[in-house]
Amino acid sequence: MMQVTLTMKPRIKPFLPIEAEMIVPMNFIGSRDIFLYEGNKKRRLEDLFTIRKDGNVNSPEKILVMMKGDTSRVKRVGEYMSSGTIIIEGDIGMHCGNFMRDGYIEILGNAGGWLGREMRGGSILCNGNAGDYCGSGYRGEKRGMRGGKIEVMQNVGDYCGEYLTGGEIHIHGDAGMFAGAEMRGGTLCIDGDARIPAANMSKGTCIVGGTVHEILPSFEYAGEENGMRVYHGDVANKGKGELKVKKIS
Amino acid sequence: MSDKVRHVVCPYCGCLCDDILVELDEGKITGVENACTLGAHKFLSDSENRLKGPIMRDGSGWKDISYEDAIDYVVDLLSKADRPILYGWSGCATETQAIGAHLAELIGGVIDSTTSVCHGPSILAIQEVGHPGCTLGQVKNRADTIIYWGSNPIEAHPRHLSRYTNYADAYFFHNAFRERQVIVVDTRKTPSTEIATEFVLVKPGGDYHVLSALRAILRGRADVVPDIVAGVAKPQLIRIVEICKKTNFGAMFFGVGITMTGGKYKNIRNAIEFVDELNRYTKWTISPMRGHSNVYGSNEVFTWISGYPYAVDYSRGIAFYNPGETTVVDILARGEADAALIMASDPGAHFPRICSENLAKIPTILFDPYPSVTTHLCTLQIPSAVNGIDAAGTAYRMDGIPIRTHKFLDNTGYPTDTTLLKQIYDRIREAKENA
Amino acid sequence: MHELLIRNAYVIDPINGILGEIMDIPIRDGRVVDKVSEKSDLIDALGYLTLPGGIDSHTHVCGTKVNFGRYMSPEDMRAGRTSRRGVMYPTSGYTVPTTFGNSYRYSRMGYTTLLEGAMAPLEARHTHEEFAATPMQDMLANTLFDGNWSLFEAVGDNDVKQAAAVIGWTLKAVKGFGIKLTNPGGTEAWGFGDDISGLDETVPNWDITPKQIIDTTIRACELLHLPHSVHLHCNNLGMPGNYKTTLDTMEIPSDMNRDRQTLYLTHVQFHSYGGHTWGDIRSEADKIAASVNNKPHIVIDMGQVMFGRTMTMTADGPMEFRLYTLHHNKWSNHDVELETGSGIIPVYYNRQSLVNSVMWAIGLELALMVKNPWQCLLTTDNPNGAPFVKYPEIIGLLMSNRYRNKELESVHRHINKRTILSSLERELSFEDIAIMTRSGQTKALGLINEGKGHLGEDARADIAIFPVKPDDIDPSKQYEEVIGAFQQTLYTIKDGIVVSRNGEVVTGILNRTFWSKPDLPDDMDVMQSSRFIEKFSRFYSVDLENYAVQDEYVERGVAIDSKVV
């Protein structure tokens, strides 16, 4: 096992966003230079973080990257990650786990927007809240998240799982508006409440354990199953998806 | 000595009316004909309000500053900034907008236009499902059914109906006004709902639901739709679908009533998909009611240069687009920027309060011929010639038709924003090359 | 004064009859001259293949619908991004690059002149603005007339002079170069959601047929003595069985021009389908080629399809809607009042699809069966058939039977039941390729007199030097090297200045716009026609006085004069 501990240093302009797509376990093998961007300025990892390495390994799946300090504006951590573990003690910025293929990311605080965007594999656990577009795709693409698992222990913002194509998203708290919009596969599970979920879905399964506010008029009620109301839709587009809800309001 | 200038292009709104007549007397605008009150006001009050020259903050007041010193300040600020934002652009000519796009790339900043608080969602929807549209002359000559959804043209685009829709002259009709029907969909009564042949009153936030219901009915699944959808009774929904299917040519127009409420771009997407499906039965088009005279121009220019229509982030030396992240309104809400260049727009008046608070904290340069709410938030204001009055350039109408605005006042003494921006660009580029 | 001497160039310049000679090319102030001083700059071409700069006679790179294709496709934009390098701005776009993206990528391939395939007169200003942002190539615009109401009236009156008056005025007003007809009559029918399916069908609301539109327009074009012939996208594009429409279309004109073809048919691959449905679609390229072979007054371009993802965009609105109903991808439409239409939709050409495999084969069949390379030019109708960066692969396929056979093994297994490509052994030569990618274009576009497309005395010094030595290579076997050579020049030279070197654009330049300026006599002045003027006051949505493209948009314009014959 190797543990790399990165602790954010205080910054002169702490409001500037940081892009850190090079922070993936694989990049800590050997003594590779790791660069980040703070606004439009290129920085070295050591300019922004104190770095501590314990242990030494040859393969990335045995690497744990631990991030401490105020990382709420650090974006793109874990992008294209294919092995290893990242644990973030505080909050994390946008696009955490973009395009992830394998490995494990855990966020102890809250996550910014686009958590696990266009994910293909691996798993992400967020103990706090996640922002908008959790597990979504990118503008204009026909497919969003294709595989892997995202679990959020509290609430998510709007458009969670937009264009969901494969894999699994599990929200323990509430979702905002339009969770599962344009879904075409995969499973979206919301334990709490949701507003206008699964809009325009064509396939896949969306389960809401709490109350659905403003369910769409184009979902066809198909009976009860295990205490859940089952709907087929979205009829507006000849969709063959399934929406299961506990209650509607 | 009075002069009449004809076929002037009004630089106010997305209608870009080009039949304006302006009367001049001794280099001052004394009369305007054909324009609506918004356009007339733009021309007639122009000279009263202009700043005489650049002004810079001086303690709690202002001091006059030369154009040279003003440019020096801008060059210095933008060259060093870590996250500069260049916002506005919708009143500028495309020639100016093009320099802006190159400037954003040069300084590694973010360029965005008023699109992001107006019809940005329309573009997001178009990026999902495309845009089945046409030029306004097609509508005027052919449309027998017009739908205004979330739009109040009588107040916001006053000449839209007389130039392009309901009241306009039409090749294929003998008596167009009598042969057309206008459906207006809104959450409240407006002057536009008053002239509609059919008014659909929707509960606020319910537009998406109504559109889903219409699509389901169109697909033959009226059985699934409940009796009332967002306050609209099912019989009315069914009637609307029948009207839409039976028309010869239907044209839908939509405004910020649905781009800026509820699902925003999801509303627009739903409307576009409804129109797509209608095209299997008869001819239908859908188009956004763009607000500013050249906001569409900013989308066109930014696209052919950067690849993206607004919210373009060049901080990584490559164009990156992600509305919600790279839109200036969101960047300001998060307080991320450290310098701002505002071109010909008034975010102080239109952005959420937190954005204005954050704008006031950073060095902000405002290019605007007139004082505005943003003046009170900025560090330096630079007046330039007014596009369409003492500067000419290309503007793109709401339907994409490019028209050249006129310069009918000479010798006002103001440099154009194109000239000023070019100087700024050249100086920053030279400094980078010599570094 | 700037002088450049290129030494040891292996020149193929078919217009001047030079078919593989090592020679020097002296250049002064942007033109090929007889000799230069010893102080001139020097490039040693080391015996590498040297051709006049590439000319694309049909590509969609600038204008309203191209930009639609860009901004509706952020997923395409992000797939093709490059950062700033030297003088090159960042670019974006994979199948529909930004203007600078197009310009740099074409320059890397040695192209110095581009003809934009479609420009609606009402939106010409947009095309010209984008021309200025495509700086490495001189630009020309094919101007759309297929739905033009004033032209329709002249056609209805069988009045060629009036048709010529309308066309002449419009070309001058919008600084257009050539006459483009796209699905003539069909784009107007699409104004109410219909299409036209036959040359003799009446256009709804107008008492004319596509055949009449084509015939009158050709006569008007020849009356105006324009440099380029009518440029036609036939009716029924993409429909199984449409080869008949194409054959019938080719019967319309007689040989009316001494210097060049009378009719140019574009992207003919899309118009060469037999069968009746998608299920039995087959190639009829041999019939099309046979017709072209006995009509020296007709020139076609291929419209080659290559497998993979791309974007379709044409003025043929109804055809694009049909694609939408088939594939259900995101679809955009933009009809232009009193003039024309357009549609845009992304497509994916799949090797495993029999239909797509047939389409791929047909383009190649056309090029191999049309005997005279001057009559079959290389295009993909960029980006409709494929992005232009695939041209080198097409060259590889045309020069190597072995490569074609290899590809045939990986396409749909029934390909040989629907096409005869596997039986065609002809391999095109470097000379054929030179003709199909520049010499043929310049002749077809009437640009020889403008100094384009050749390297004779006083020609414009637009030159491409490729890393291949024709005498030292067997393209039949070494097709990979041929492809590599055409992908990136050693030097691309424009107006005597090295603009691209080993794939990198090295200097910024300003381009020119070539446009047609026919001189019309007083009795052909549409400004005297109240019927013409009334269109603007009543039916257009812009004023006549604001319609014409101002001089500011063609600051470095080259007006090509012509006189009514």
C-alpha cells in the first residue's frame, strides 16, 4: 500500500478554481511531475499542496490518495481514473471522477456539480450532498453515464443522472428537479423525494422511495408492485422505461 | 437643416427592424418614424445620456481619464488576471465580438454573452434535439397558425406581429390577418393574450407538463393524460393538438417565460420535440424571441471562432464549454473571477444580487456609451460610438439573417469599440511575444 | 518585392501538359515568372511531388447552416480541439471544424482555394464574415437559386433574359461566384412541408417544373457568360431508384460552352441508386458513368462516403427531414424566404450496413468508370459524405486495387451483389489525381484565367509540395505512404509565401474572395422591374436597400467580369 496525502495550502486568491485532472492514483507512481491549473496559471502540485508519501508500490491499485484541507474548488480530481483509491476529507469541486473507469472515490464532505460525469466503471461514494448533474452526460452527447456506481448519502441537485445509459446511481436523500431526464438505461434510485423525475425517459428504471412531486401527465399508471406505484413511460416519446414511486403529490 | 435617413436598422431588439426613418438636424436626432417606443427611445434619448469620455473611480467619486490612460489600465489588468471574464457583447457588432473572442483566448479568460441569462437554455435544448426553424419572411408569407409561448411580444418585441406574424403582409393569403390564428400560452394575462384567438393559461412552472401532454396526445395516447394538466383542461389540450395538426404552416415562438422558469432548457426541448413530431403531419417551425439586437451575432461569432456559442472558457488554452460552470452569471455567483470586462450590457441591472456584489469587489471595466446600473459597480467606464448610430457593423436578427447597421452620425468624436478592443488586443499580444 | 525559387520540383501540371518533370519554379510577388535574381529565397524540393495548390470545388465550410452544425454539436466541437501553436489559434470540431480549424487542416493538405457549396443570398453576409476567418484559402461562394421566386417567375414566362437579369443582379449584389441549384423546386415545396419527386412534376403554387428551372437557368448562365456552369444537386437525393432522375437530368442541356462544361452535377454518389427500397438498393454507377462518358459537356464530382461519424448539411431541407424520420437524430431546419432552404443532421456511416457499404462503393465506382478524370472530381461533399481530412484515404483507394480489395473484405458481406467495385481493377495515376483535385476544378470553375490551378507563366504561386516521389513509389502496394503523403505537405505555398510547413501553419495571411460581376445591358436591369422590387417591399422581411452585401465584406475581393453574350 502507498498513501499519498495532499493537504491544501492557504492561497492568496482562494476563490480561484483549480483544475486537477492529473490527481489520479496512477500518476503517483515514480516521480512524475504533476501540474494543476489555478485559473489560467499553471502550477506544480507542490505549489498548492503539501505532499506526503508513505510506502512505495509499483501498481496503482495499491495507491490511496488522501486529500485534506479546503478542496471545495478543486475540479476534475480522478478524471479518467482506472484504478486505486481517492479519499477526500472535505468538500470537492466539480467534475470529480469524470470519465472514471475503475477504482474507488470517497468524498466525506459535499461534491460539486457533475460528480462522476460520463462514468464507465468504478464506484464513487459521497457522504454529503452532491450538486447538479450528478452522474450525467455532456451537452449534445446521446449517452451519459454508462457504467459504474455512484452513491450519495444525502441530497443531490437538479438533473441527476441526465441521459443515464448504464450503471447505477443511488441517492439516499432527496433529488431536485428532472432527475433521470432522458434516461435510456441503467438504474436511478432515490430514497427521498423527487420533482418531475424520469422526464422523457426511453428505457431504464427509476425508483423513488419518497414522494414524487409533479409527476408528468405522460406516464401511464400500470398498477402496484411491492407497495410501489408503477408507471410506464415516457409516453410522450413512446418510451419503454419504468418509474416506480412510493407516493405522488 | 433637416435630413432624413431611410432604411436605418434599429439596434435595440432582436427584431432588427430595418425600415426606420431618422430625422437629423445639425447632427442631432430630432425625429424617428416606424420604430416602436423602445427603438424610438433608443434613438431620441441617445445624445442626452452619453458620457463625454472615459471615467475612472477616484475615492468615492469619479475623475476624467484619457482614452490612452484608460487603455493602459485595461491592458495591464487583463494581461495579469488569473480568471478574467469578458461579458456582454449583445449590443456590439460582430466585428467587435470577434475581437472579444480572440482576446479571451489571448488572456486565458472566459467570454460569455447575455445569452446565458436569456436564451442560453434555448441553445442547450437545440444542442440536444436540433432547431427546426426558418427565416421570419417564411412565417409572414405562409403561417396560418402562430403560437407565442412564454412570450409577450406586444410589450417586448412590439413590431414582431406587424412585421413578421399576425398583421404582416403575406404572399399566400388574400387577407392574412383574417386567415391566421394566434394561440398565446402564458401563466397570466398580458396585452398579447388579449389579442389571441386562443389563450392557454398555464400554472406557473407547468409548461413542461403541458408540452408532455400535447406530445402524448399527438402520439395517440390521450388516454394516459389526466383531466387537468398544470391548470389546463384536457379538452383544450386536445383542441390545440387538432389545430396544430390541421394547419397549413404553424410557427411557434417562445420567450424567457419558459427559458427562465421551471426546467428551463427542458421546457424548450419539449417544445422542439413537439414541433418535430408535428412535422410528420404538416409544416411547423419553432424559433426563439431573441432579446438583444445582436445577441445571436455573439453566438454565431463565438461559434465559428471557438466552436461554442457562449460561455467559453479559455483558461486552459483550449476552448471549454459547460454552461452552469463557464457561464459568467455562475462564475460571478461563486465569486471566482478576479477581473471583468463588461461590453455594452448591464449585468448590474439583470444579474442576481450576489453577482453584483462580487462584481463590485473586483476591478471591472465597463464599455458603455451611457451610464447604467453597472456603472456603480465598475472601476472604469469607457464610452464608445453607438452601434447603429455612429458606428456601423454586422448584426444577426433573431432568425439568423445578418444585416448591416448604419452609421448616420459622423463626427461625434467617439472611437468605435472595435478600434479600442483591437488596440488592447494588439498591445497584449505584443507584450506576450516580447516576454 | 519578394522572390522565391523552388528547385528540383517534380511537377505535374496537367493544364500545361507537364506530367512529371523535374524543374524549377521561379516566383516573384506571388506569381510564377520566367526567372528570378540570385537574391531570391530558395526551397529545394529534392525531387518531391509538386502540384498547384489544391482546389475544392464543393465543400461546406462557411455560412449559416455550417455554423448551425457547429453550435448544435458541442460534442463534436470538443472531440476535435487543438490549442494555440505558434501563429495558429486554438481550433475545435471534428466533423464540422471552426473556420480556423478548417483553414489550417486544409492548408496542411495543400489546399489553397475553396468553393463554399451553398450560400443563400439573403444570408450572404454571414458567409463572407466566415470567409474572412478562413484565411489560408481564397474563397468563392456558390449562390443558391433553387427556390428563388423572381427566377421562378422568369422560368414560368420562359424568359431566359429575365432569368439572367435576376441571377446577374443577385450575384453582384451578394458577391457570389456561381449558380447553385439544390433540389430545384423541392426546397420551395418544402416551404409548406412537401417535396418534389420528379423532373416533370409541378412545383406547388408555381406553374413550373424542375426541368424547366434547370433548363432556363443553364441558358441564363450561358447568356451571362459566367466563369462556372450551373452547379446542380439533383432532385431525389438519397432515394433508392434515383439514378433515373440523374440520367434524365443529364439529358437536359446541350453543349453550350466552348471552354468548360455546360452542367456540373455535384456529389453524384448520392444520386446513383438503383432498386426501389432500402432493402434492394443497388449501385447504378455504371449507367451514370456511361452517360458522363458520352457527354463531354457534363462534369461531376464524387461525393464519396467514408465510414464513421459525420454531419450532413445541405440546402435540401426535405431530404434532411427524411433522414430525421429514419434515424431520429437531432435535426435542424432553416428555410430562407423567397430563396431556398436547409437542413442539418448528424449521421453515422456503418461498415456493417449494406446500404452504407453500397454508398461507399458507388463513389469509387464513379471515379473508376468515368474515363476522363477531368469529368469526375474528388469530393466528399464535405462534411456530408465524410470530413475532408479523409481525402488522402480516398486517393489511396483510387490508386490501389489492393487497398480497395482489403477494404471490401471488411464491409457488408453482400456488397458484391449490389455493386461491381470488386471487378474494377483500374488504378488512377498521380496525374489523374492531380486533375481530380485541382486542374479539373480550375477548368470546371473557369479559373484558369485567374491564374489558379496551374504553374505556367503568370499563374498565382499557389503550390503544394508533397513528401512522395512518384517515380520511386508503387502506389498500388504502398498506398499507406501515398495516404500519408497527401495528408501533410512539406510545403504549402500561397501567393509565393510559405504558409504551411510539415503540417504547421507558419504565418498568418489575408485571403481573397472571388466573385462574379456580369455586365448587364440596360434592358436587363431588374431595378426597372416593379415586380422584382415589389418582392422586397411586400414579401421579403428586409428592405431592398439593406439587402446587398456592402463592399466592407469583400475588402480583398476579386471581381470576375463577364459580358452578356
